[in-house]
Amino acid sequence: MSRTPPEASNKPSAPDVLVVGGGIIGLVTAWRAAQRGLSVTVVDPEPGGGAAQVAAGMLAAVTELHYGEQTLLGLNVASAARYPAFAAELSEVTGQDLGYRACGTLAVALDADDRAHLRELHALQRKSGLDSEWLSGRDCRRLEPMLAPGVRGGLRVDGDHQIDPRRLASALLTACERSGVVLRRAWADRLRVVRDRACGVTLTDGTELDAGQVVLAGGSRSGQLAGVPDEVLPPVRPVKGQVLRLTVPRRYAPFLSRTVRAVVRGSHVYLVPRVNGELVVGATTEELGWDTTVTAGGVYELLRDAHELVPGITELPLTETRAGLRPGSPDNAPLLGPTALPGLHLATGHHRNGVLLTPVTGDALAHALVTGELPEEASPFTPRRFSAATLEQPA
Ligand code: GLY
């Protein structure tokens, strides 16, 4: 009679997929992969944490349109369209309210420069086939009476909504647990590569975890995992954002009925009102490496700009100040799917759009893990666009 060697019988079987990083991108990948029948482990010391704990949760495909980002726009719009069904499914599975609010957005101008900027954005939106409506200052104030009298005009975008990213993270964690995803609360230290194939990770305590495939979804830290060969190391960097949270007392409600935003002296400011009375004000954009200090200057600038838009904001209790790190990429777009190293996938580099791109990222990564290929809508976001061979100039 043959006997199984004792060390083999004690070793847990390797999951099909090991996800490094338990922020919303790692969790949605794990959840969707588990729904496709794959066994999944997520490695993260604090799953459900990460940039989603700071993010405002705007789903702003139309108002955050930028020149040169037409390809990203396609993915953003696809993900925004998926949000109602995604949020309903996640709520249904978990019994949790995600704070998804189809409230729309109003982008306003405070001076002639802002107005010119918004007019340009409006033209670009129309050229891109997106819905937005130009409003006079008076019409903006009719929609949002708390706006400053000096508002010169604005763009009404009824399709840009919001979700509460903290609730989203918590629900994804529950969904993962309910679909059998194993949460390993630890730090991944090093990618393990055997015979030119990613085959798992080593944790900081030395434990070796095997897996059929590895997904690197570590947000701004994704480029830091040891053992990842240079050719496939994701070119992501931390981009700091400081964000404030205020509370609207019941007697002031409704303070704002939709997201209000503007570019004030070149800086973006947005105010995102939640149903529960929270008002999120964001965000700075700072290239300061790993620094997550909340600074007096950052808080001052956000409050100053928000106050120019909505003067009554100074009456509200300031309940939280926080800084987070966006995972920036060279072209501001995510890196999704298989890399040139067999067995290694990326789901990172979502920069300003992590919350918005959560549904489409989960679907794309699950598809890639099952079939080995990205679905067509996600194919422009292959990490291979940054590989050395692609960047080489023709002779
Ligand atoms: N998408 C908003 C931000 O990154 O600040």
C-alpha cells in the first residue's frame, strides 16, 4: 500500500489564484475569480484597507475626462455603465448598503479662466459623445442654492454618480468570505519564480505560499514586491491625495444634493455629499513619494477652495483629515491582466479611477485568469504596453 509522505499530507493545497493586495481592486478580482469556480487566496495584513479608505468615491467618467485619455475614457464609461448592476449584486450578496447614489455632478466655474476651462471640457465631452449640459451661474444656483453667488456657469453631468468606498471595501470583503476566498492576513515579501513561471509568494515570516497564478494588486506598492523581474515590474508610483470629511447637521440638510466640483486656480476641488450627512472634500495631488502626512497647507487649500465654491462650508464640523496614495501609472491608465512572465497578472495603476474601475477590473481579471486573455474592452490596458520591447524605437 502506498503512503503519502507526511510533509505532503500536511501542506494545504495550493489555490488556483493568489492575489497580493486586499484593497478594492484585489478583492473584486478575488470575488469575481471565485465566482468563476477558481480557488483564491488574498494576501494582505489589512484586507479592505488601502486607498479606498481615503477616496471620495466619485464615479466621474465624464467630469474627469482629460485630453489624450480617450482610450481610458472607453474603459471608464464601460465601468460606470456596469455600476448599477454591480452595486445591486454586491448589496444582494452581502446585505450591505454601499451608499451608491445616482445623484449626478455639477462642475462649476468661479472666474473667466475656470469658465474657459469648463467650456473646453464641454466641447471635448460633446466630441466624445458624452452627455453634459452648459448652465448659467443662475441655473447652477437654482440647482444648488448653497453655491457662491459668484459662480459664473457650470456643466451639469447627470451620469456621474458616487459610491461610498469604505462601504464598497467592506462589502467586497464580505462577498469574498462568502464565496470561499481565503484571507491571509500577512505581508507578501517576495514573488516566487520557478522555471520562469510565477508560482506563489514568500511572506515576511518566511512562509512559502504556492499558487497556480499570482495577481499583483498592491496599489501604489505594486512596484515594490521583491523578486518580480524588472521587465514585468509595474511602473506605478504613489500620488498623494489629502481629503477632508465634514458632517452636515440635520438642520442644514440638504446642504448639497449632488457632487459639486471646480478647478480653482489650477487645483481640483470636489465636494461629495453622502445620504448619511458626510461631506467629503478632496483632493490634493502631490508627487511626494511615500509621504502620507496631512499638512496644514493641504487642509488650508482644500478648505479655501471649497469655501469659494460653497461659503457655508465653514459652519460644518470638520470630522476627519486623511491622506492616501493613488497608484499612478505613466499614462494614468491601469495595468491589467497577464504579463510577459507566465503565471503573473497585474491589476494596478488605477490612479484617479480605482473606485470607478472596480467593476470592469474584476470582470477583466476573472476573464484573464480563466482564459489567459483579456476581454477586448480591457486589451489596451495590457501591462505589455510598458515592456522594454514595446518601448524600443524602430531602427
Ligand atoms: N478621482 C478623484 C481623485 O483621484 O482625487
